[in-house]
Amino acid sequence: MAEEEDEEPIGELAEGPGKEFEIYLKSEDMVEKLKLLNYEEGFLKLNKAYRAIQRHYFVRSTNVGEQFFLFTSLAAWLIRKCGNEQFELPQEFDDPNTTITNIVTEVRAKGIAADFSSSKLKSGSGEQVLFVLDKLCDTALVNTGFSWQKMVPPVNEDEDMNVDSEKDSDSEGVPDDEIDVADDDDDNAILVDLAAPIGADRAPNNPQQDLLKSSIDAQSWKTEVERVTPQLKITIRQDAKDWRMHLEQMHSMHTNMEDLIAIVTPQLGQITSELDKSLERIETREKNLNQQLSGLISKFRQSQDSRAEAVQRYKTASVGITERESTLQRISDDLDQIKQQIEEEGQKNSDGAPLVKVKQALLKIEEDIQKMNVQIGVLEQALLNAHLRERVAFAQEAYGAY
């Protein structure tokens, strides 16, 4: 239980907040390995566009194009250091997919387990990029016969510390005013040959020459000068507005520009020639396609004209379609009403109640007819009797009584 409790903090540290900075340590180790491979002399001088790699250059993405070009170039140089001298350095305008594929193939051929997608290397930064460079550095160190040894501290470290302490003590013991005075005296000093015999230059009865007499040995004077000389160094700080510094920068930049122009001009010429050839091929192919497709193009134009005519006819024919649709709707409504009436009449005809009513009405009419016939007969009899009476009466009046 005690061992498990002791191991838990270690696991927490491994997965703690410090884990995200592990990539920075890997980057620093990789840069140190490059220094062991002397990449300043072997890699940076291959091309003026290459520059010294900072400790955390490949950790985060800052300039994708520049980082990708430097990564692929450095990986190609390391592959050469691993033994494949025929591996070509990539150019700035090469296909990135082809370049990455070649590098990954060489890495896997060296026995390095690159279990990640090749597309993750296109950014030119990140954990996968550092992994590839670190493994290639290890393989290159092994191929060059490098072996790690235990660090041995330098022996003369204490001596340097003693010399520095002596210099500090000497500088502390001498005031600044005296140092300045000594500098001024050096400018106005009279040169004396210390190796000459004493009294050789002195004129008799000259008190000023007596002041120039020195009782110090030349060797001790030389030793003292060598001891004091490091303390008399003057550091001149460069001013950002100094025209000499600007002129020097202009000369250096001009030289760099000429070197870059000498490198870029052939590449641009090659690109220009390739573009011209590509344009000529495109123009030739375009002419051939125009000749081959001329018949199809004419048919297509005829089809377009026919389609335009058909569309125009359709528009002309569809002008009164709204009115026809409204008329059709009205006729359909009338037809529906007629059908409904026919159905109602059919239902009435199929029903027997109206027939019964008709028969009853007929019987009632017959009875009424009989009654009317009787009444008519009675009226005819009465009318006949009345007519007879009138005739009898008229005859009596005309002829007298019988």
C-alpha cells in the first residue's frame, strides 16, 4: 500500500499540467542533437535561404510555408547523414505530397515506426514533425559513430574564478578617477626606452631629465601592463541611428540579395519555360478540341434554337390557358349539378310511393267524373223539360188551345 501511495504522485505529474510543455523539451533536445551533428556548417551553408533553428521553432505553427520548407530540407539533409547520399534536397516549388511521401518512405526504411498520417507533416510543425526530426537525428548520430559519454567538469574552472576574483579586487581597489587619469596620461606620455641603460639620455645638470629616471625593471613593467590591460577595455555601444551601421547593413543586405537572385533566377527561368511549354500545349489541345467538337457544337446550337422556338410556342399557346381553366371549372360545376338532379330523379322513379299516389288520384278523378256525369244527366233532363214547356207554351199561344 505504501508503494502504491508513493507511485500515485508520479502518475499525476506525468498527466499533470507539465505534460503540455514536454514538446518544448523534445524540441530543445532535437536542436542540441543538430548542434552535435554540426548542422551550422553542414546544413546552413547549403542554401542562403536556410537559417539557424531556434529552440522552439517547430513547436507551434507561425509560418506554414517557411516551416514546411525548412522541415523538409532538414529532414532530407538528415537522411543524407543517415547514409543515403543520393537523396535529393527538396526545392521550394516541389509538390508537397511527393516530398512528404519520399521522406516518410525513407523514415520507415530506417526502421522508425511512423504510425501517423503523412498529412500531419504538411503544417511543418507539431509533435509529429519533432518526432521525425528527433529520430533522424538519433539515426544520424549512430551512423556518424557518435556515442554519449558522461560529462566531465573542466579542471581550470577554479583558476578562472580566481583570476576573475583578482581582476574584481584590483578594479575595486583602483578608483574610477585614477583610471581615467591614467588613460589621459597614456595619451600624453613620453615614450621611454626601458631597455636602454640608465642615464644614457640624460643631459647633465637637467632637473627635468631626473624626473624621467625609472628604477622599474622592463619585465615587471610589461607584466603589470598585461595584468591591467583587460581592465582598460572600452565597450562602444552601437547606436541604431549610426549611418555606418546602416551602411554596413545595406551592404550585407545587398550581398544577400545578389546571392538570392543568383539562386532564384535559374529557378524562375525554369518555371517560365515550363509555363510557356504548358501554355503551348494547352493552346494546341484547345485547337484540337475545337476542331473535333465543331460538329457537336453546331448541333448543340441548332438544338438551342429549336428549344427557343418550342419555348416561344409554349408561351403563345399558354396565353388563354387561365380562361380555359376557369371555363372548364364552371362546366364541371354545372355537370355536377345535372348529375345530382339526375340521381335525385332516378331515386324518385325507383320509389313506389308516387305510383300509389297517382293511382289514388286516378280513382278520385274517376269518382269525380261519375258524379259529374250524373249531374250532367240531371241538368240535361231539366233543360229538356224546360225546352218542351217553352214549345208547348209557344204553340198554345200561336195556335190556341187544343
